[in-house]
Amino acid sequence: MDWVGIGIIVVVGIAVIAYGWLSDRTANRRRAEELNAPPDRPIPGLNTTADAPMYVHPDELDAKPSLPADELSTLRDRLSSATSLPHGHGKGAFASDHASGLAVLTDPLILIVDGDLSSTRELLPVIAKAVAASRPLVVVAERIAADVYHTLEVNTLAGKLASDAVPITDPGRRAHLAELVDATPISPANLKSGWVPDASLGTCGTWVSSPTQLWLLHAS
């Protein structure tokens, strides 16, 4: 038996397997980076010169915003009689008042997704609309991916774009909220294609949310 020949075959075989493993690992990492990176092709409705979203983790920012005591007291009085839904921003760092945990957004653009919001790149056209109009942004979806949460949190904490993100898993409750804010729910497919008509975005006088609840206030 040619042991030398067998040894060579074994060595070559191991090298081929190792190369294949490393190649697959590199390809998988590259695909993951491409999914999270800003798109390399134009998205309909998105300004091609728009800044890429931020990916700094919220914990890296030490922002602790607060509302004046009299303003907070007036707000609490208004919330007692406001339209309310049992859904909030969870552990998101969206609070306008750190101590109370309340996020307060005046005259926001409200996007309601009829399904999951799975990637920040899907949100870029809507972010561009909010920035261009100098208005806060509220995002509601069945489920909201972690990178979307983190991007909105960081931009809020950094003072770049006031925003809020609220998951509502029940489609009936999302539809009810859409009626209350005069929004047309957008399908994930249309969102991915960049088709988000201005008329599909809702609004309200003031949007307020806590980690567990949200309120809609009429303009005062």
C-alpha cells in the first residue's frame, strides 16, 4: 500500500474542506454585511445624497432628556382624557422625559406597516420624508427588527430625528390605530420597493407613549 500517496490525498482533502469552510464563512459574513449596509442602488423616493443611518448602540449615548415640571404636569392632565391604546415603545430609548419614560412627539408623521419591519434600509425613504419636513417620525409594525430600533433610538438620543417605534402584533389594533391617525397601512412588499405615498402617512396633534401605553392628543 502506498502510504505516502494516501497521506498526500488526506492532506489535500483536509485542505479542500478547510478552504470550503472558510469560503462559506466569508461569504455568509459578506451577505450579512450587505443586508445591514445602506443599499448600493437607488430606492424610489429616497434622496441618493441622504446620509446613511446611524448604527451606534443607544447605550453608548448618555442622554437623559427632561420636560419642565409644569409642562409635564399639564401633559399628564391631558392624558387622563385622551384616546389610549395598550401598546408602548417597550425598552426603547425614545423618552422625551427620562424620569417618566414618556415619549412626546408633536405633529409626527406616522407610518403603520401591515406586517414586519425587518430592516433599516426599508425605512430610509420614510426617514428622508420626515427629515425633509422637519417632523418627528412614529413607526408601528407587527414586529420591528433590532437594527431598526437601534437606528431610531440613536437618532432620537443624538437629536438628529425625534422618533418612536411601537410594535403592535394584532392586525385589528393596527387597523384601528390607522383609522385614528388617518393612515393607510403599508405592506412590507411596498415598503421594500420604496413605495410610500405621502397620503399613506398619518399624523395627530401630539403622540405620547410610555413603555406600555400610547395616547393620541388633538392639537391644542
